[in-house]
Amino acid sequence: MKAINIWMLGTVLFSGLMSCEMKEEIFGKEIPSETGYLTLDVNVGSSASVETKGATDNKEEFPLVINSVDFDFTKSYASFAKFKEENEDGVIELPIGNYEIEAHSPGEFAEKMKDPYFGGVEKIEITSGVEKPTTVKCKIQNVKIAMNFTSEFINHYSEWSITVDDKCGHSDIYTQENPNPAPIYWKMAAETDKIYVSGTATVKETSEKVTINQTLMKKGSADFVEGDDSYFVGGDGLVISLAPGKDVELNKTGISITVNGFNQEINENIDIEVEGDNGEGKPEPPTSGPTITIPQALYTLPADEEKEANVIISTPAGLKNITVAIKGGNEFFASIVKDLFGEEFELIGNETLGETLESMGVTLPVGGEKNYEFPVHAFFSLLLDPSTGGGVTTDPEGHVFNITVEDNDGKIVKDKLSVKVTE
């Protein structure tokens, strides 16, 4: 699907922020005295017959801006309905020249939303005495993420924590407390080509913990050809279905993942490649490099104080180095972290901090190991204790544990886990 460039929606704001000198240079022409006419309509979705269902797709509520690209002239309307009210039959007289017309869903285009957000920009030229009919086609600008925990999954596992993350600021955690979550809509960063699904689940009958660590991509799919869009863009949708799985030969329980990609507007399939370790005894080949599995991206204390926050690190080539950098979530703790651990600290072969970390319950890894668990929960008591800099975090991200892993093949992977303290 060829989605419009959402950054075009900032054109009007950009022109408004330019200096007077730049405006004179760009908008050097005087406003022409000759005029023409624009007959304007707004279309939502792929068809003019799209039924409006609410505030985000009701075109009558869409703010509207008509902006000249030749001279300093802008007409703004709080809504398309207001435009029609002020301009009979939707016809407006304009000075001749080139224009960009922008329309979008009312309200802020937020990073995460409960509904799709529509937007569009149309370019036109107004000529003398001519009536120009134009429709601004507004398409979905965010990506739909829907999690489907199958009945088999819900019946098989007693608890779970599954994180969906794009490593670009969007991350959602799904647990057994809400087995039927509503879809969420992400405002994707430019050139995002991977979405990560990771986490753990506990088998009801055996209390066995299993992990999932999958990467979702368009580019790796069997039907992908050169020229196809490899990035997740506005209008894309994903339904991520999880079910229990089992490798019969190894008698190992795991999590089976199925991903259905589709175009939200015309419901056309989008091919999605799924690769990684689904806990079924079929890990990635050695060429895939190290992996970091975060059980949940954000812990909140004291509510999550009793949870285990084990960061699971795996690499077929063996570990060469693990580096941890802690960004303090308040000024006092940040200074203590710097004094105690420095800007960052290594876990393998760290004789200086080894005794301190082991006294906290952190067992240090050995070089060459293929699997290691870093227990972030070992720091929870420190983060809660006001005498050691703990207490309520003031940074919006909380305390951030930035983890870097390098394997013996020289391959490097990074991830992070955050801890907020509320009381």
C-alpha cells in the first residue's frame, strides 16, 4: 500500500514558523488580483461511501487548511462543516496560483490512539475564472496492532506478560489480567521495518515458564519482491494470535504465533515474516546473533515489587560481553548510580563490582555462555529505599536499564527495561 507521507501534514505549521526574511524570499510574489474558484469535498477512506462512525472518521468535523505555496495566503477552518457554512455549496473564491489543502481527524495525532487517525493533503492550481473541483482524500495514518490470545492459550497458561515493541518509542504489555485487549493504533516513526514480540508465560499444569522472542517483518516474507514497501506505514494492520505449541521430538512446550497483516482500508492481505525463538525448541540459527527478551518493558513499584524481572539473554555464538547503563529516574539516585556503578558497567569478568552485585543477588555471567538471565528485580529494594536514592521517580521514563550484549561473532544487540516508582 502506498500511504501518503504523514510529514506533509506539518507543511502549514512549518510555513508559519519561518522567519520574515525566508517568507519574503519564498513568498516574494504579491497576492494576484485575478481569482478562480475551488469546489471542495473531503473523502474518508478508500471509498466515497465510507460510513462515518465517530469523531476520528467523521469528515464534517475535520479541520481544514487552504495554503498557498506561491505567496503568503492561508485560509483555516475549524471543521469541514464550518467551511461549507461559510462558503455556499462548498465553493470558495481564491487568488490564482498553487495551493496545498490539508484535512485530518480532529484532535491531536497522538503516538498511541484507540481509533484510526485520518489525514490527507491535496495539491491544486487555481486559474483565472475557472471553477476547480477537488477532493482531499484522507487515509489512515497510524498502524493497527491487535492482540488475539486464543482460548487454547488462555486455558493453557495461568499467567503471561507479552510485550509488543517497535524499539522506536511504542511498547505495549499484555497480561492475563486483560485476555481480550482492544486494538491500539501506533503513529509509526519513519522507516520502521520491524516489530518485536517477546515475553514469558507460565503453564498451568506444570508451572513451567516458556518464552517467546519473535521479530515481525514485511521484507522477509516469501512474497516480498523488490519495489515492495518494507516499512510499516499508516493504514497497515496486524492481528497477532498466540496459542500454545509443542515440539514433539524435544517434548518442549512453547508459544505458537500467527500474524495476519492487512490493509485497514481495503482489507487486503499484507505478507508478514515471523522469525525468532517461539520457545518450541526451534531457536534461530547461529547467524542470527544474540537476543534479549524483556518480560515486560515497564515495571511499576511498589505494585510490581514481587514480580521477577529477569532479562533473558541468549546467543548461539556465546557471550563476549554484557554492558549495563542505568539512567537514574530522579536526581539523587542518578548521582548515587554514577558514584556506585559509573556511566556503565560490564557484567563479564567484573572483579571490581562483582562482590557488590553478587551481594545484591546478581550472579555474574561467564564469557562463552550461551544463555544468561540478568535479574533487574534485584535492584527493586534499592530503588524503593529513600536512603539509597530510591523513592518516587521524577523522570517520565523512570529508572532505565540500558542493556548491550555482544557475542563472540562480534554481533551486538541492545534493549532497555524501565522501572517507575510511584510512592
